Amino acid sequence: MDLRIEKTEKAIRNAFMELRARMPLEKIRVRELCAAACINKSTFYAHYTDIYALSETLEEETVRSIVSSIPDLKGHSAQNPDVFTRAICLAFLSNISLIKVLFAGKEQSQLGLHLERELKKVIYRKYPEYEGDTEKDILLSYCIQGAYHAYLNNPSVDTESFVRVVEQIVKCLKPLL
């Protein structure tokens, strides 16, 4: 990538994150972002169609980063879903500061949906027999979304306690796999 394009992209993203940390997505205006990034509007539009496209790009990159940071993701198996769940929780929690900015407010529910979609892709590649299996699909949705919403509803719980409880829940569900 051309160095100028890289610098512009970085300026756009940094300005967006600064604005997003202070206000809801729907309140951010391209004009404000361009002023903060020291670019003109046509430069912004050369990179993104609108603020929502920029936000979606950053959200998807964050989710892919979370999923790719899970150690030995493809090596986890249905025989140890508690270990898999622990890895997912720790990967999620290690990106929490970025998550709190990008997925604040109305965007909060989007993270669970994005995580579920990306994790299911990985799981279905490893276990193609799970795809199309309604029970497995519901179970995976429950584990992924359940852990995410448990975190949202209990943000003050320490990491180790949270992960331990989620592991215990998943161990109880293991016979369904």
C-alpha cells in the first residue's frame, strides 16, 4: 500500500476512534471526522462510503482479530468445549478497551452477532457435520451469545471468576455435543 494512503487511513481511523469514544455513532459527522483527521471530505469518501461503512470495517477487523488471537483455535475440539470457551473469553477480554469504544451504545448487540458468525465459520470448517445440524447451531449460538451477554450484565466480575463460571456452564452442556 502507498505510504500516503496508509497515513491517511491511519488518520481516518484514529480520528474516528477519538470521536467514537466521546459520542454515539449516529452523532459522528464526516465533517467533524475530516477536521480531526486533517483531511478533506473527498479524501474520506475515496476510502469509505459513509461513517457507518468505516465503523463496520473497524468492527469486522476487531472481531477477526479476536477470533485469530484465540490460540490453537482450529485445534480445539468438541471433546473440550470448556477449554475452547475459556480461550474465546480471554481473547474477547484482551480486546475489551477497543470493544468498549466500537461497540458502545446501540452497537453493543452487534458484537455478539459478529462473534457468533465468525466463530461458527471456524467451527464449521473443523466440524462440517455441525453445519445444518439445528441442535448444534442453537447450542453454539447459546454458548457464544450467552457468554457475551453474561459479560455485558456482569462487567464488574473479575476475569478469572467470569471465565470459570462460563467454563462450568459449558461443561454442563458438553453432553449435547
